[in-house]
Amino acid sequence: MAEKASGTLTVGNILRVAAVRYRGREAIFCSSTGRRFTFEQVNERVNRLANGLMGLGLRKGDVAAFLCTNRAEIVEIYFALAKIGVIGLPLNYRLAAPELIELMDHCGARAFLYDPWFGKIAEQVRSRLPAVEFFVGMDPILPQGPFWNYETLLSESAPDEPRVQISEEDYQYLNLTSGTTGLPKAYFLTHYNNATATTMAFLHDVTRNDVILTVFPIFGRVGFAWCAIGIFTGARNVIHQFQAKQMLELIQSEKVTLSNWVPTMASFVLAQPDLDRYDLSSLRGLVFSAAPLAPSLQQEIRRRICPNIYEYYGLQETGILTQLGPEAKNRKPDSVGQVIFSAEVRIVDAQGRDVPTGEVGEIIGRVPSATAGYFKNEERTREVFRDGWVHTGDLGRFDEEGFLYLAGRLKDMIISGGQNVFSVEVENTLLSHPAVADCAVIGLPDPLWGEAVTAVVVKREGAVVSEADLIAYCKERLAGFKTPKKVIWWEGPLPRTPTGKVTKFVLVEKFSGQG
């Protein structure tokens, strides 16, 4: 039988084709370094890096860790590793050096690529992890030993396409969870998982006329996805390390049309005292994900930043499961959308049975972009991946039109006096109060109620409000068992993961036992 001529979905091929289709169009503006690259230039630099890494001795199946802020090189690293079959390990720069070293050891990294901010960490890796043989740094001056300068490696390597056979079943990189309960967990993503994520372009109406502002950390799945979407569609991508004021300047100067934020980013932008002086008229849409988007915040976003809001829902482990665009978001502001094409989503009870429309249960799903399990963590894999479905641990419900609404986390659900309290409902009520800038609702141990509904609240600057005021406000709008028994005032931002989710276990640990 003749060999099949069917092709496969691979991430490296997306860039190779884009370089042919879009050629001299600008692909990336790296705001932190001021450099601009065309699609042809990005592909050539990626090829040079890929060939250079193979020249150092890296081979298909090896693991290469990289630690990099949002800049052009992190995009090049992803694509270069994808083209030669080296499995990437993008590291979260918010972790401490011992945590990074533990993750690299756990995942068997053989190489380490890093930007100038992390030279000291590279030296610690060198002294503590002998299994890491190759170091590629973006610093102009590097230590003695197996260290290579990034740009020198590119200049000394061939620009040709690497000749490595890659299939869609091959692993592209090891992604990390956001680490809400200790050290992040790693899981493999294949080329197929990530190439199918280009459906995000369709969902968010992306064309080559768009200018995407990528401010999500690119070490995470969402950040890289938006870089891949830009390459796939021919859109220009402005890469930026999030800072609210600079971001506003970039939207104005680069005529940004679309950006994916977490709600916290929007709050920081809205807090800028000179927000109204920036010309944000180029923005045709803002995309939100990762954390609940309160209705009161939506109103402010539409009024002062951009009238059109997209939102999607999914785990890092699954990719997008549901999504909705501006028209539907206006009509159903509390929803996170309808199921996307190729995905399946169910709401089930504790026995795994589908619940009736309108009832709250656990959200489970399956989709081509989902991973199959956690790396070296069979216990967690068995817990999350059951009977062919990803059990998200999120609570939600469908309405009669198939729109999904979140109701909190399964483990965050508060049981007070035998009644289930969904924290998101209480948080949205509190966020509608004009004096509340941010909040998190948690359950604290209580001898009478079992768990006492407790609100941790950040006041708006200059606001005057008492605990009794907020409790009375909630009593007017919520059932008695849902109303907070106590309000704890919090100074500064609430603790959050890189994707914007409040680390509620930190708050529970901090305040448990306090009378």
C-alpha cells in the first residue's frame, strides 16, 4: 500500500507558511526592546535558533526550559523548539529560584534559555543541576562554561528550514498550571493540541487587518496562543510586559484593535487618573478570560475603554470550551458563552449524572485542544481525567439557550449551616457596591455554621463604608445564609495567580482561627 499523503497539524508549519503568505508584513513589535520583525524575519530567526540548538547537541525528545519575559525571543523559542521536536518547558518568572530548579529537575531539562533579567538564576541552575548541559542567554556578557549568547548563536547558524520529521502527535511543550495549590503541575501539549487552538482566531473575528496586543504572560498557554493567532492570520502582534500606563500608550500609538485581558488588568487601567486623555478608538474588542468579569466592571469597561467585550471559558488543561462575542455578552452579561465547535460540555452531579437545565453542577468537558494527563502525576491525572472527560472542578449551569454560567469552584463552595453558597454570586453582589474595588468570598471554620461566609474586601480609594453597611447591602439582595457573616478589610491587591485568579487558599490559611 502506498504511503499516505495526508498532512498533519504542526505548530512549526504555521510559521513556515505565514512567512510565505505574509512575507514582508510586520509580524511582531517587541515593545520592551523597540524592535520590529516581519514574518520572513521571524521565520529566519526561528530557523537559525533551531539549527543552532541542534548544533549544540539538542535532539528531538529532549527538554529545553526557558525563562523569559514578554519579548520577541520567547515567541522565537517556542517555534524553534517546535520545528526540531525539542519539548519546551516555559517557566513562570514569578516563581522563586528553588521552585524553578525543582521544576526543571522534575521535567528533565537538558538546556536553559533565558533573558537578561535572569542571569543569576542561570548561574544557580548551572551549579545545582548538572543535567542541564546548554545555556543560551540574551545577556551581552555571559559567565564562563557552557554559555552561548543568543544573537551570536543565531548569526552563526543556518537560516534553512530544519529537516526534522514532526507529527501532530509529538509533544510541543510542557505547560504549567497556575499553581493555586502549591508548586505548579506540568502537563504535555501536543502539536495537535496547539495547532487546533487557532480556532480562537475565528471565535474572535481576527483578520490580517488586526493589531493584537499580547499582555498575557507568554510563558503560559493563553499568551502563546495569541502569538500563534497573529502568525496564523497575518495580524500584527504588539508584545508587551503588562504595565497599565504603557499599555494605554501602545494602544494609542500602535492602533491596537484587540487584546486579551484578565479582569484585574481592566481594573488597573480604569484606575489610571489620566485614562480619558488616551485615544483608544482603534480598539474593536477586548477579550476576557481566566477570572469572573463582574457586571459592574463590564459597564465601566464599555463606557471608558471599549464597547465590545468577548469572553471565553476553559482551563489551561483544556483550552477554550465556551465563548461568546459582544452581541451575546451585551444580552447575557453574566454568561461565559456557548460551547464552541469541536467541544463538548456537560454539567453533572456528584455521581456524574447530567443535571437538569438551570441546576448547578460540576462542569466537565472534552475538546481537541485538551491535554491527556499530568506529567509524572498519576494521582492528579486519575482525579481530573475520568471516563473520557476533563473534570474541571468548576461549578456552573446552562440556561435554556445553552449559555454557561459559572458558580464558583467545587472546592471553594461554602457549606454554611448545611446550605451550599456559591462564592461568585456573593462576590458579584459585593462588587456592585460603589465602595468595593475588589473582593473574595471564602468559608472560614465556624463552630455554629460549619463554615462562615466571609468577605475579604478591598475598598475603592477614598470610599467610606463599614462592615455593617456591606452586610446590610448583601442582606437586601441575597438570602440570609448567603450573606457574609464577617467582612475583612484588605489593603492593596488581593493575592492572585498569573492568570488573575484569587488564591483563596492563601486567604483561608491567613484568616482561619481568627475570631
